[in-house]
Amino acid sequence: MAKKGKTAARKVKDKWKAKEWYKVYAPAMFNQVMLGETPGADPSLLVGRTAEATVHDLTGDFSKMHLKFQFRINDVRGYDAYTVFTGHDLTSDYVRRLTRRKRSKTDHVVDVRTKDGYLVRVKPMSIADRRIQSSQESALRMIMDEGITQAVGEMTISDLVRNIISGDLAKDISRSCKTIVPIKRIEIRKTQVLEMGEPLPVLEEIPEEEPEEVADETSAEDAVTEEEPEVTEEETEEEPEVVEEEIPEETEVAEASETQEEVEEEEEKED
């Protein structure tokens, strides 16, 4: 029995020796900031892994430490792994600080498709200054639903992330909700990407307009080149006139100097 245990122990291999470290980068909307490193024996095994980082880790802003963003690896090139945005969330301690006694917290869920085809589930959260009735809560949910579907439907996924970080989307919804009940704060508590989008087809029409602009530029350059010789001819005609005016002045000075010399010679002779 002891011999079998020794042979089994010898056959065990260290799996870490076969693994390599890969660098994980954020999407282009975050300037591809490095998120960290992850080990893997095969690059294909890295696809599907998730990473999480706060806005402070991505941009260095201390005031946005309560925002956590989730990413998923979808492409590996060499020892570099690239991710896509999959959603965000607020830290639990930040949510607890907002919710106090004798205040109503209203949650809602809205599924919206962005301008570039991403299907995103947005979960807003409103906090009133006092306790409100259920009818007021349903009215707040309707306003939040209309505001989010209208605003997010005109944004791309990068615009949505930018508005979540800056808080502009929550501010716009808060202004419309204050007509019903005094609202202390509205936050986008969570987002989740349900379907990935595709590039906009509008970009394909851009190359067709470029030749017209180039033709306009070439025609403008031709017009400028046609006008340039006329200016040079006028300058060349004006130059000899200036020279002719200066010549008499020099002759007058020379004649005046000669007359002065003759007068001085006559005075010396008389002396």
C-alpha cells in the first residue's frame, strides 16, 4: 500500500507551471486602462471571464468610488485580453447611506435598446424626503419609465456610461419627478447589458460624401491660383514707379552738394 501511494504522488504535476499571465484591459470607452492580470493555460479559456473595477480605479476620481463597473473578456491577442462593458452597480454602503428612516425608496426596472443596438436593463432608484403613498410611487415609476426610454433610446452605450458617471441622466429624471412629490435623490442603481449591439449602419454613407467635398476644395484652390498672377502683375507694375520717384531726390542732393563746393572755392579765392 505504501508503494502505491508513492507512485501516485510522483505522477502529480504542478499545473501552475503550464499557465501564463495575461493582462486584462478595459474597453475603448475607458481608454483601455489596465484592469489587472489573470493566469491561464490556454487563451481560449480566458474568454468569458469577468472583471470588476470602480470608477476611481479607471479614472482616478475619488468622488466616484461608489460606482462599480463589470466587464467580460471577449478577445485575446497574444498576452493581452480585451473586455466589453456588461453593466454597473452601486456599492451597498452607499445605498444604505441614502436610505434613512421616514423616507420612501422606490425601485423600478426598465428595458431599453440603445441607439447602437444594445439591449440594456436599467434599474433606477428614487428616494423621497418623506413617506409617500402607493399611488405616488406608481406615478414616479411611470415618469422614470418614460424619461429613461426616451433618453437612453437616443444614446449609444458609451454615452449611457458617460451619463451614469456624470449623473446627468439621474438629474434629468429627478427634475421631472419633482412635480409629483419632493425628491431628495434619484440614482441609477444598476444596469445590465442583455444583448450586445452592432455598429451603426449610418457610418457606411460617409465615404460617399467625401469626393464631393474634395471636389469643392480643388475648385476653390483653382480659383485661388487663377487670382494669384493678377496680384503679382500689379505689384511688378507699382515697383518701377516707386524707383522713378526716388531718383530725382538723389540727383537734387548731389547738385546741392556741388553748388556748396563751388561757393566755398570762390570764397577761398576772394580771401
